[in-house]
Amino acid sequence: MAQGYLNRPELNAYRFIERPHEVPESAGPRLYRTGDWGYLLSSGLLEICGRCDSMVKIRGYSIETQVGCVCIIMYLFFRLF
């Protein structure tokens, strides 16, 4: 994992959090906020359940689903005229 964002202390403070006591020390002293929803299982494993935003990855590209919907609607609208 990266050390942090270069010359961006406010972004570092938002994206990197101190490791909670429930998380094993092997995870390191800080955790990165990825935008994923997950649960820490009693075994110490992290179960990822989904995203807390509408971003998805398609063939390596990050796409906001609302933006995709708007583009499709605009395409269909302008195709009529």
C-alpha cells in the first residue's frame, strides 16, 4: 500500500484511518478507505459485500453508474432529433 498522497495532507487524513483494535495487527497501523462495504468476521477475515457509492469497474475503467445512465438517455434523446 502507498505511504499516502504527496503534498495532500487533507486527502491523507480522509482516506487513511488508524487501524481499529478489532483488526489484526498484521494489517498494519493504517487502513485505506476504498469505498467498499465489508464486515470483519470473527475469524479475522474481511468479507466484502459491495460498494458505498455507485462506481463500478468495467474492463479496468472506473464508471459512475449515474453518469452512464445520463449518457445513454442523452444518446437516445438526441438520436430522435
